[in-house]
Amino acid sequence: MKTLIIVTHPHIEDSLINKRWIEELEKYPEQYTIHQLYKVYPDEHIDVRKEQQLIEQYDHIVFQFPLYWFSMPPLLKKWQDEVLTYGWAYGSKSGYKVGGKKVTLAISVGIDEREYAHNEKYKYTLKELLRPFELTFEYIHADYRPFFAYYGIELNSTTEWIERSVPLYRQFLEEFAKQ
């Protein structure tokens, strides 16, 4: 069973990590379907029914994005607001089309992990900052799984450091697919 990777990066051509992850995953088309929201919807007009049909085809879904202002890129928020509709994702007997699907996040984070702590600059752990995702997926009865994060792009942008992330991400995805 293939895993759907929904990539939301507004400037993927300038990306270091997310672009590299996509390049790697494209080597395995039998395992991954990559769906780049900003490429599919450059005008940000989302085809809701098309997105819902795509989601219905997969049991494993990964939302891959850079952390933006301690949250998600704007198109991903719009996608959630428009695609996860009443009667389809929740709220009626015909809803909960995402129910039971395994869902996770793969996030590139600019700052070092140690700075996401109660006694550090940003006061909250990344897990705490991602709680709205957890609640959203719980609300629509999806099976939310622990996320993957690769920290420190603002301080480490060497090819070696970027390449170190690739096998870690692949291993995370392989384990996620077995769940």
C-alpha cells in the first residue's frame, strides 16, 4: 500500500530539506505518491472534491512542510479548512472519510531542538506546538501518529547535514507504513 505525501512548501525551488526529501521519495514511486499543494494550486484555489477523492485512496497520509511561525504554511491551513468538511470528514453518518486512516507530520524546523523546551527561548516543545494537528485529526477520527522533525536548518545548511536527514526520513516513513 502506497503512502500519500502531501507537501506544502510555498517556495520549494528554494528549499534545502523539503526539496531534497521529495527528490529522494521520487525514487520510490511504488511506495510514495507525492502531492505538492503549491504546485497543484499556485492560485490557491483548491479543488475540494479532487482532494477528498485523493485522500480516500490512501490509508497512510503524511503532511510534509516547513514549520511556519510555529505552525503550518498558509495553504495547508486553507486546505484543512476547505477539504475537511462537514459530512465528509466529520459530523454526519456519511462523514469520517478520514476515520481510521493513519496520519502523521514530517516537518523541517529552522531552530535547534533544544530551544523548544519550557526553560528555553520558545517555551514550548514542538509536540505542544503541534497539538492543534493532533486535535484536528482526533476530531475527524484519523489515527494520528508521532511526527518526524528535522531541526536546525537556520544554523546548518551544509550538504552533509542535509544528506544526513534523508535516511532518517526514509526510515521514519518505512516504519510509519508498517503501522
